[in-house]
Amino acid sequence: MRFDDIRRSTALSVGLGFVLCLFASLPMAALAEEPAAPSAETAPATPAPPASDQGAPAPEATVPEPDHDKAAPGIPSDASAETVDVPARPVALVAGDAQWADGFKAIVAAIEKVQDAVKAAGLKQAGPPFAVFLSTDETSFHYEAMVPLAEKPEGKSDLSDTVKIGDSPSGKAVKFLHRGAYDDIDSTYDLITAYLDEKGLEAKNLFIEEYLSDTKESDDASLQADIYVFLK
């Protein structure tokens, strides 16, 4: 099961997709039954190497080191996965529901709505905006678009009928990097699935996408986002 099922179902089940991917990557020859080894009576004799070669050491096989700098855009590696304690922060937020097909567009519009309310109230934004994914199914998801604040306004619990004052989620999480178009973010979630499975980590049905760049279109390759997957 892909990690993006955490975005499309209410429970995370990791590992199967990773195992299937490994199985699919095996060459077909490896799946075929190996032929029986020839018996001593039928096996041809192996000629001895020339005397001049008998004392020569066999060349050492070399394995190239992975080059993380050449990783494909939007694909996290172990070097870009970091376990962190996420603190709660004061935020202005708006709740929303969206279809996966136009999810990024809905999130961008919701963030702009919160930012407008923050400016109108004379408050100071204290960091990049982010979306908290709270519940999901096959076609849609429920989220909260949040803008962090330098401090909560005194005596206020909301900025408008829909924009509220609250706190962001907190707890232990694994932080991953996505660099590339939002249309390609499922590739990042696929590797997150594999990473969690390999490390034996169990995730909550709660994750955050923090948008570090002011990207408006889902196919814009300049998007920079950090993904926080909260652990049980």
C-alpha cells in the first residue's frame, strides 16, 4: 500500500507497496527455477589457470557510493529524513474540504484567505504557511490551512466567521523534503512509505505539508515543501 493512502484513507498501512516494488524490480531470470547443478560424472573439468596467473590476486570489486546530490527532484533520501519534535505554535486557521483532483488549488486559496485575515487584523505572520491533513478518503480530504503567528491576539478566538485562532499540532514526527511540482508529490510519499517501513516506524493519520515557496500552480517545479509525518 502506498504512503499516499494515508492521504486517501483513514488508516496507514505501510510495507506492502515497498515489498511489491522490490519484487517487481527482480529480473525475470531470477524468478525462474534454477537448473540443477551438473553431477561430478558429467561436469566438465575446469582447466587450471596458467602458472603465471596462479599467484595473481583477484581484482577487488568496487561499489560506487550513492550520490545524494543527483537524486531526482522531489525524492527524499535518508539524508533528507530527520526525526524532530514539532512544537505547538499559535496560528490563524481555516478548515476546509477538497477533492484530491483540485486539492492544491483549494489549499492555496484557503491559505490566501487566512493571510488576508491576518493582515486585516494587524497581526504578524511568523513563518511559512502549511496545511494539516486530518482525515481522508478515496476522493477527498479534510484539512486546516494554517498561518503561524508571532503571538495570539488578546481577547480574540477568531478573525472572521471562518478564520479562527488556535494552535498547530505538536509531537514527534519525521520531516521529509519535497522539491518539485505538487503534481509529483505522490512520488515523495511513495518513498516516505518505504522509509517508514524500513525503519519500522508507525505513523499517525496526521501529517503536515509546509510550503516554503510562494507557489500557486500544481505543475510549478519551483515548489519547495517540507512534509512532517507524525509518529505513534
